[in-house]
Amino acid sequence: MFINYAFLKSPGSELLNIGPIYIRWYGFLISFALFFGLFLSKKLAKSRGINPEYINKLLPSLVFSSIVGARIYYVIFEYRLFSGNNFFTSIYFLNLKIKLPSFLAIWEGGIAIHGALIGGFISLLIFCKSNKLHFKTILDLIMPSLILGQSIGRWGNFFNNEAFGLPTNSPWKLFIPIQNRPMEFANYEFFHPTFLYESLWNLIIFLF
């Protein structure tokens, strides 16, 4: 499905379309990684004599703070996209046009893993302090899930035709549509699949 004549090519960002509802590969992969990570962290907690329910209690605040942190980080470093004439965006709800500050429109894209890590770290610190848990112990339970989730999530970049490297003609080259190419490489079709390199590297760390 993904390999076409000795090169990689994305089939598109959408996994499923049911009427007005769009399910995208990136969201599906992140959701899968989240639930698998929850299962894995609970198994690790149980094997080390820690109540797995702590992981269940931690998850909502961890996910929320990670999303908020990821969005804030992205908006700070890409503030030009959310200022001036771009400060507001419009959404339609029950045939009504509603204006919102564009930095709230996270469904339009724009998050950063660095911010997610910062937000998640702060949330975990607060959770451990309020529940009198050893921070490093709980951190040790979720880090394998985190690095595996990163390995899975990188494939979202593949479906979105992003996170690629310099032009190449290697056997594992990645085809990038012209609208996704940097201007200086508009005449090149194939690029290094850096998403794949990071995914494999994260998987090796997880296995280790």
C-alpha cells in the first residue's frame, strides 16, 4: 500500500471520511499510541509493585497538559501565523459563523513535541507531589510508552508528507508532492525519509 515502484509514497492524510467527520492518520496513530502506552505503563507498574490505578489517574492531566504545552510552544515560535490579520479565525456551528482567536484553533494544526514534553513534565511533577509518589519511579514507568509513542507518531509525518530531509536517490527514497516541497528543492521529487529514521531510532531505544 505504501511502497510504489521502489520508493515510499504517502496515500494521503485521511484515513476515513464519514459525512462531515474526517479521521486523519495522524490523529489515529496518536490515539493508538496513547492507549497502547497506557496498557504498557500499567503492566510495568504492576510488575514493580505499584498500583496501576495511579497511571489511570495520571493520564487525563498528562494528556491535557501535553496538548496545551505543545500548542503554546508552537504558537510562541510561530507567532507570526497568529498575529495581525491572522489573529482571528472563523468556525461554523449550527449555521452560525463564530470568530475565535486563531491560537485556540488547534484542530487546524500546529503542535510541537517539545512543548508536549515540557507540559507533561510539569503535570507529572505536580501529580507525584500531590499523591506523594516518587517522581523518578513514575517517570521510569511512562518513558518506555513515551518513546514508543514517538516511534508510532512519526508515521503521521509520512501520511502528511512532512518531516523529510534533503533530496536523495536512495532505494528507500520518499516521494514528496510539489506543494509540500521547499521552494529551493521544487524540482526534486525524492527526499530522505527522516520520519522513518527517527521512528526506527526511537524503536531501538524502546527495545533497549
